[in-house]
Amino acid sequence: MRAALEVADIFRAAGPAYRAAHAGHLSLHQLKVMAAIEHCRTAIMGGHVEACTDCGHWRVAYNSCRNRHCPRCQGAAARAWLAEREADLLPVGYFHVVFTLPAEVADIAFHNKALVYDLLFKAASETILTIAADPKHLGARIGITAVLHTWGSAMTHHPHVHMIVPGGGIARDGSRWISSRPAFLLPVKVLGKLFRRLFLTRLIALHAAGRLAFFGALAHLADRRAFLRHLSPVRKKNWVVYAKPPFAGPQAVLAYLSRYTHRVAISNSRLIALDEAGVTLRYKDYRRDGADRQQVMTLATDEFLRRFLLHVLPRGFHRIRHYGLLAGATRKAHLEHARQLLGVAPPPDAAPEEPIDLRPPCPCCGGHMVIIEVFERWRRPRAPPHSTASTGTTAP
């Protein structure tokens, strides 16, 4: 069901003026994201006409933009991704670990998104793989699914990586499965120290190689001494790595992943109103507890658009990555080995013989809808389909 107010509505209402006011300051990729969201599920994208085989009711369904930053397009993408991941789950506890960048480093990341976000992934994954493999801790090879988020609840810039980690791994000699303690995976203070060292060492190396760029208030950081002074406070800080209690079974893991993997900076369900005062939305204030955590704020429309566009990822950047036992071409073999060690049967091949029809049923009688006409981008149906049973509607 379509939300009362969507990000696309705000972009359509205020996008043209915003683009004109910020001409030359928006990247081509940001402009393409704006256009995709504005055009999503409109005649500009083309579509098709569906009719019910029972009662003849018909509706027009416009195509989705499928842009990964579009709130409307993430539901189907998440469902497809989860169907593939369900077979990867092992019958063990799973932990949720979060690696966050300090504000001083997040400022650098804002000007160097591809490089620093990639470094965040690499340093966080290497940290947890290294500590897990240490015989003083778990002494095992583990698997990781990592998801990048770049926002806080108020859409501010807050880069961090969420990791889903099985509670155990394969012994280094491959002979057995080593389980973690029921409510404890790895010591977070040890993780934080190694993460800080790995990240800062490589960030300084990027600066020395001349690969980092700085603009505006951070332009002075191009100088090495200024850059090192800027990082001096974070060398002494504790880099907090947050480990949540384990999930209550594999289905809880899937439920969590369905909410997090394809999330964008703000969902349509959090929008309340768009008026002359700006955009009113719900957000969480994590400094508060209980019911007071849920708050409402109003942003000027231009500020809402600015904050949304902060989180447009570099073109081609992978925001979901897999490491260790779940990495690349070896994933299937590692999972089969893990199941053998755990003494569990492999999951059945649940792939359907025919593609599942995801079209909603007929709203009048619940019957099956079939496509009776396809129309190209920028075109509309030639004419309303003839039907004595009902008039047509446009699909939400």
C-alpha cells in the first residue's frame, strides 16, 4: 500500500528548484538518483496493464526505477536477496556487531566516500577475522555478512558497518566446529583497539600516497602535519565496537537482515507531512530512553534534500559484503563443511520450478491478474481496456 507521503513526492515538489539553486554543486550521480526517485512508478518509466481473469477488473502498473537509493524499490530487492541468503544460515546463534567511525574520521570520509568506506569495511572485517582466529579467543575461521549504513536516525552523516556473525567457526585445521559462548562472541575492547590501529595506519598511508581529497573547511588537511594533528585526538580515544546479544534463532536473523540490508537514509513510513514549514518526520533520539526516544522534527525542505543526498553512495560501490567462510566462490564449500561438522543436513533445494508471480491479486475478487498490454517509457496505455465488469485503477 502506498504511504500517504513519500520521498518521491518531496523530490517532485522541491527537486527542480533544488537542482537550480545548487547547479554545479551536485554530482551527475546525485542528479541521476533524484531523477530515478522522481520518475519511479510513473508513466515516464513505462509499464503494463493487468486484467483479472475472473472478473475483468483492470489496473495500470508503472515500472519501478530499481535504484538502490529509492525507498519504494527496496522491498522487492530485499525479498530476493533474503531468499538467496536463507540457504546460508547455520543452526547456531548469530551475533550483531557494529563498527563506527569517530566524528573526526567521518568528516574525512565525507570528502572521500569510496576510499574511506572501503577502508571501513576492510579494517572492520580484518579486525574480527583476526581476533576470532586467535587461539586466545575463539581460535576459528568465521563468516561475516557486513552492511554499510552512512546515516543516523536524523539523516546526518554517521558511517558505520553492521555485521552478522555466526556464533562459532571452523577450527584452523578444519577438524571441528568451535562454538562461541552462548552470550559472548569476542571481547569488544580488543576489537576496538585493533580496529583503531588498522584503520588509522591505512588512512595515513592513503594520505601519504596523495589519494585523499579535502575541500572547504577541511582543505588544510591536505598538509601532512595538519592531517596528523587532526587525527591526534582519535588515536587516544576508545573506538567503540558494539556487540548486541545473540539473535533468537535463524528466523530472527532473517527478520533483522530484511530490515537492514536494503535500508535507505529514510523510509517513507517515517514521513509525516510536507508543507510550507518543510518536511516533518519521525526519528529516534538515542540519548533518551523508553517512549521519549521517538521524536518528531521538521526540516526545511532544502535541508531534507541535502541530508538525503549525503547518503548517495559512489557509483558501483558494494554496500553488502561477505568475508571469511561466506566470501566469494568458496562460500558453498565452506558452508557444506560447516554443516558436516555440525552434523546437520544441507538445506533442501527450494528453488521453484516456475518463477513466483509477485503481482498482487485482484482487489475486487482476489483472482489472478495477467498482463494484457505493455507500454514503453514515456508512453501511456493506448486506451482503457474494455471491460463490462469494472473500471480500471492505477496500481499503487
